Amino acid sequence: MVVLSEQQQKEICEQYKIANVDKVKIIPLGVDEILYNADAELLRSDFRNTYHLSESCVAIGIIGRIVPVKNHKLFVKIIIELLQTPLKDKVKFFVIGDGYSKNELQQLLTNAGIEWNNNKKTCKSKVIFTSWITPVAHALHGLDIVVLTSLNEGTPLSLIEAQICAKPVVAVDVGGVRDTFVNNESGYLIEDHDVDEFTNKLLLLIKNKELREKMGEKGHLFAKEKFSKRAEIDAFRKLYVDCITSTMKK
């Protein structure tokens, strides 16, 4: 049985007792760094021009299905908090993805007096719902920070992709999230879905471009080493060879 992280291995072997540890192999997801970073500067420029973002504007995005388990309601609470700070004019928020909870989120924003739109190219709205963007690297290079607010996760691909594109991440500590980045180096891990802590960590990044770049660089190196496509392929090849060899010995 192949799992993607140490946390998943613990759940499979210890929590749910589906298999013994000697029957479970950890092989992290692999992403193609070259594919994600081809024409990075062009992608960033195109995204930011499309949404009329100045270079001083800090674009914060969340990527994924808009469904309850992804807990976008927490993202809305964070947006409300950030827009009450002196840095409110410096930020813009992007909800990238789609799902049946979208209307509910938009109503929450309306109730809070926050202007939003459905992928309109305007500089007025603070929150833009883009639906899905393909390739996602187009959005990732245009963003400055990527967040994750889920109630539960296996191995969140959006955090890996963000780091491959050299973006710092801020994410809640659930499921296998802690295995996807280095806390306080390539991003910040938030305990207990704490709105204040989440907001404060984002403020640190919003205020400090050098910190964003430093964390982004560390995240890129981390993801490139741990989540490379070549490493994934080599790990599966070795697993197959080991299993065949073991069978032949029997």
C-alpha cells in the first residue's frame, strides 16, 4: 500500500489499523518543476495585468474546491480581520476553484460589507472568485501568498505547487499538511484554525517583501527536493523491483 506522507501512514497503520507498517510505503507526490516554472515572469505579469494589480499589491490566494471541508469560511473571517488593519489598501484576495458553497461565501462577504466579483477584471473588488484556472501555475506566479484553511487534508497539492513556484504558504495544521512544508521557514503552520494567529502571520508576510521572497526561496528548494517527479518515479520503480524480487525469492 502506497501513502503520500508520514501522517497518512500513521492513520492507516495506527489509527485505523488497515495494514501493518511493513506493508505500507511512503512515496511523496511528485511535481514537474520545469513545467510549473516555464515562463514564470510572463505568467506573473499576465495575471497581475489581467486583474490590475500593482507590484505593491499583495495578492493572497486559496486554491481548491469550494466545499465545506475546505473551510473557506475561515478564509472569509481572515479577510474581514485583515481589512480592518492599516494594510487593507495593500491586499487583494483570490478564491481559485469552484463548488456548491460559493454562493454562501459570497453572501458572507456581502453581509460583512466586502465587495467581491465573479472573475471581473476590476480593481475595485477586494475579493475575486476566479473559478478554476488552468494551468494553475498562471495563478500561482501571479499571487504572493497561498493559504489553506481546510478542516481535513491528505497531502494538499496546492501547498506543494505554491512552493515549487516560490510562494510562501500559511496553512492550518490538519492531516498531512505539516509534511508538505517547513514551519517558520517556507511558511507558517496554524494551530486550531485560530483566526488571530492566521491573520498575524499573514500580516508579517504582507509587511515584509524580503520575508516573502526568503520563505519562497526556501519553499522552492524544499519542494524541489522532496516532491520532485523524478524522485517519485524512482521510488515507484524501486518498490516494484523490491516486490518482484521478494516474490521470486519465495
